[in-house]
Amino acid sequence: MKFGIFYELQLPRPWEEGDELRLYQNALTQLETADRCGYDHAWVVEHHFLEEYSHSPSPESFLAAASQRTKKIRLGHGIFQLTTNHPARVAERIAVLDLLSNGRCEFGMGESASITELTPFGRDMETKREVFEEAVQAIFPMFTKIGTEHHGKYFDIPLRNVVPKPVQKPHPPLWMACSQLPTIERAGENGFGALGFQFVSADAAHAWVHAYYNAITKRLKKLADYEINPNMALVSFFMCAKTDEEARARADGATFFQFALRYYGQGQNRARPAPGTVNMWDEYNKWKRDNPEAQEAALRGGLIGSPETIRKKLRRFRSSHIDQVILLNQAGKNTHEHICESLELFAQEVMPEFQHDPEHEAWKAGVMSGAIQLEEIDTEAFKDRYGKLAVSVAPTSKVAAAG
């Protein structure tokens, strides 16, 4: 099992001068800590205009800085929005990051999930999948060929040589963002690694892994000429401390991530409120006061606790054959000091048991070769987009009316 860390670069209100500077500098220090401690991946999102939830519009810049402050950790776009970026610019930036990091780039792709992000770039919810798939077709020849051109419905690119080329040949490993079960299956069918930005139980993870690997082994349909990347990663809330009580107290803001997803998800096309009209941190704290049991249940469901508690939970995920667990540590108002301490304690007392797992590698090789046939599991019970935070968190009309 591999371990990644995940960054939305969240910054809840109220905002003060210097907060964004501190946010970025602290996150880079956290990546240095993770690199030194032996974590495998660092994933950074691309989002636009999402106040409080994500202040990360330029992951390529952040990851380029991280490439100069780390040595071994893989640096992942989790994800690069193919709908709001020109294919040539995507290919250029991926190649540059791969050069700067000496071949440590991971190329995660996605579409964006709301009109708040898509509309300013001339895109919409109805055609975003078509744009994504055409962008994939345009991008991959740029990594390997001296000259390429593309003439499609959404992009018209004359013959040019896109330089530079990436270190990793023919290209960095490919991933796709997956927040729902159908996109997990779609990632498998397309041959992409699945970045499951979702919070699931071990039972759900078992079902999702089966759905993914059945898709990639039985229903593979690549969108272009690229190397497949059979890997399944899932996100979990994360905070490791000496005791369960201390870990839960330090992770109090962890569910802000999940709360915001559900709050926004009630708007038509997941529209966000107009700028400055909603204080999401206040709304979150109101919800916590009104729903203490749901808050506690969500925290119990994550990898939050003492090393021994987290080890017990990870053993269940290992039995599900997850390839990578992505640890969501920077969320809400979790402090920089607690994040660093959590990363170090987990690396010292938990990670060694789960890394370098020959049994998992043998299972995976058997599945990919066809020697192991996986059952087709009924996944209907595991389709909730938001995980176990199954409560209404905002009046639908309040968000839907804003844009």
C-alpha cells in the first residue's frame, strides 16, 4: 500500500493579511516533512473561484516549488482541469514539472464539477465530458511526437512541436478524478488510475476496487494512445496523535471538506454562492452545533486516532486491495504544527507495517493477467457522493439561487 497526502489549500474565513502567504509556505514545509518521512505521493488540486474551500488555482506553480524542496516524493496533479486549460499548455506544464522534479510528476486529469468554475472559461456542465475526452486525444501525441496537430469540435490546433518533452517515457503516469462510483468505473475503462476523492467504508472500498479492476481488465477502451495505469486510490480524513481523544480534537475541522462538498452540491449544477455572500466556516460551525452525532460519526470513520487505532482501520482497507490511501490532513483549520506532528508519528509507527506488501502485488498481478477473476459486486449501496455525512446541510434554494 502506498500513502499520499492531499491538498485543496483550504482557507476558511475570517481572512487576515498574510493568511494566504502562510497557507502556501506551511504547505510546502509539510511536503518537505512528508518527503523526509517516506510518503509516496503529494496530490494538489486545481480549483478556481471556490472561496474558503480551495485557494489552489495554479497547482503547477506549487508543485514546481515543491520539486525544488523535495527529493523522492511523487508530485501529483490531482487534478489538472482539461476543460479550463488548452491542451498544448497542459502538455507543456506537465513536461516542465517532470523535468524540474527529475521524473516525479504524476498526471491526474479531471473536468471540474460546477458552473462556478466552468462558465468563466466558456465551458458548461453539458459538454464538459466531451471537452475532456477531446483534450485527452489532443494531448498525448504532444508528449512523444516532433509535430502534432488536432482539428476537433472544441480545439483546433495547427501543426506544432510541443516542447519540452517529459523525462518519463512515453509520459508520466495517468490518473482521473473520481468522486462517484460511475467515474471510478469510467477511469478503469479508459485505463487511468482512479483518484477516488471520496470518503468510504472498508466495505465500500472493497466494492469500488472490484468495480474498477473489472472495468480495466474486461471493458478497457482507451481514449488515445497512452500507457494504462492500473491503480486505485481513495481519500480518507487523517490525523494521527498519541491518543484517540487528542487526534479527534486536533482534527475538528476535517469534516469541513465534506461539509462544503455537500453544501455546494445542493445548488443547481453545483453552483457556488456569489462572492462574499456566504461565510462557509460559520455555516459549518452551525451545522456542527446542530449535528454533533453526525460530526462524531464522520470523524470516527476516518483515519483519525492513535497509531494503534489507525493500524486497525488500515488493515481493513488493506484487505480491500486499495493501492493507495490519500491522507487529507490540511482541512478546515487544522494547524500546521499538528499536521506535521501527525505526518511524522504516522510515518514512524504505522506506515512500515503496510508498505512493501508482496501479497498485494501478487494479487494485483493476478487480476491484471486474468489469473484472478473478480466477482461483479452490486454497488448500489455505495453510490452516495458525499460518504457518511448524510445530512442536509443547507437550504437548496439558498445556494441554487446564487451563481
